[in-house]
Amino acid sequence: MKFDNSADYFYKKPAETFDIEYDFTNEIGTSDTVTAATVTILDSEGNDTTTSMIDSISISSPDVTFTVLEGSADETYQISVLGKTTNSKKYLGYIVCEVVGSITLNSKLGDSDANSYVTLKEANDYIRNKYGHSDTWDTLSIEGRKRLLIQATEDIDRYNFVNEKYYDNQALAFPRDDHDIITGNCATPLTNSSFKNTGFTTDTYGETKSNTNYWKYGAIHITSATPLYDVRNISTSNVTTDVVSVSTDFTATPTTNTAFIAFEPLHYEIKTAQIEQALFIARTKGKSTFQTYSAVADRVKIGDVDVYFKQAGGSGARQPLSTVTRKLISRWVDRVLEIQRG
């Protein structure tokens, strides 16, 4: 990788090594050359980790080349590159290095640690079915996709929504307290990843809910008995046998005394809104488009042209949501902000 003053950030995994070439062309004079260089690196607490992370410094003016090693996951480092020239000039450049670990997407509805409304597979399938394989999404790493999905969830959740969260301690804004659920006890056959309940196929909950795999991507919360407090995503539901299976084994096999709450899958519009917002972030990063401006500002002036964007209704503070995302979540947005006197 080659860096100049317009590109001063990169990320890596702990096990990766990166060869960095820092370009001093924009700093030194045409008759000057870089003859010596010092490269240091500090972590976010200011600790010097140069000895363990910087290696093989070399100079080919106007470039300084070095290797970045290892580093701790989820830590951000600042690299300082000090170049010295034949004319006794000193130039200092900075590069930010983020060492990333593996992020887990948690899309379990109502979970206190949830960070996404969709799984990575759902996002991949939606994008490829709608936009094909030439989309920006295909250029992203798996970790990069997960990070964008998490950021998109955070962008959406900054809005005020009608009704209340289903659980006070759930991490995300959805499910709301009007979300459709069924409750009951587990019935045989019982395994550490499946159980039966006729409520999953009864017409009481709507005819469509008796379709095979209707409950896929819903969630099971164990509310009493073994395995108490387990939360799992539903991976399949069988209309013939009334059996649901979960994507990850329970910590113990349920019994006929085990009570549960089953959340039906989240509204399609919310899931789609998150995916579209992740795409919006990826596509507009570093681009100065009117769509980008209208998502984050009320007014943009370019030369002699003034453009005013209509203020959106909702929670008050404007959020960087795409037009598509805002439309998809619009029916849940609380358009009345109540202010009470203290």
C-alpha cells in the first residue's frame, strides 16, 4: 500500500503484516531528497509499541517504506513517519492503523446484546437478488460488511419510534411492544436444538403463519425452567410437524416444563432499511453527492448556487439516513415529539 497526505488510514487483522510506502512528494522540494527516516507507533493510550510492530524501514526518496506487524485486536494506533532530507529539513507524516478483530452479528430479536436486525446471509441474498454481483458490496470483506450493517442499525435506532420497546433492556429499538408473539410450553419431540408446539401452525395467529418456515429468523426466549433465559434465532419451522429448530443449540435440552416466548420475524421493511442504509454508507463514503448532503444537512452552497433541503419530520435531529431507508421506516417513526416542563 502506498500513502500520501490524502490517504492516512488503513486497517488490518492482528495476524496480518502490511508493507507501507509513505510518499513525501508533496512535502519536499524538487531538489531535495529524503536521506533518513524514523518510524514510531503509539497505541490509543500513548504506549510506544514500535519495537513489536514496526520493522524493515527503508528509503527510496521520496518514499519511506516499512512493515507493520501484529497489534492487538480492536486497538487503534497512530504511526508517525519522520523524514529527514539532504537540505536538513524534517517532515512528519501520520497514519492511523486500526487493528480489527472478528465481529459477531447478533440478530436475535429482543436480546440484550443484539446489534443487527439481519444476518449476513440475509444481507448478501437481498443485495445480490436486487443489485447483482457488480455492486459495491462485493468489494467489501466479510468483516467490513458486518461493520456496515452494525453502523446502519445504529443509524436507524437514533430515531424515536411509536410505542415502546418490547423489553426495557433489549439492545435495539425493535421489536416494539406490539410485536406479534406466541407463548407456550415446549412439547415432545425435544432436542437441544428443537421442540414442538402447535401454536406455530395454528390459524389463530393468521393463515400465513402456518406456512413452512414462516418463523425463520424469528426468535425464541426461554422464560422458565431449562434452559432458562436462553435466546436463539429460529432457523426452520415445519408446518407438518409443528416443530421449530434454532440456529444454535440451547445450553440444555428443553423439557415439557420449559416455557417460551416466540417472536415472529421482524417486519421486512426494517430489515430492508438496515441493508439499504449499509449500502448507502458504502456507496457514498467520500463522495459529495446531493443525496449525501440532504441526509446530513439543511443547506448546501456550491459556488453561486444555494440548495435548501426540506426538513424531515421525526425525532428532531437530522440523521444520515438514505432516502430509501427513511421511507422504509417512516410508518414507525414518532412524528410528535413531546416536551414536558421539568
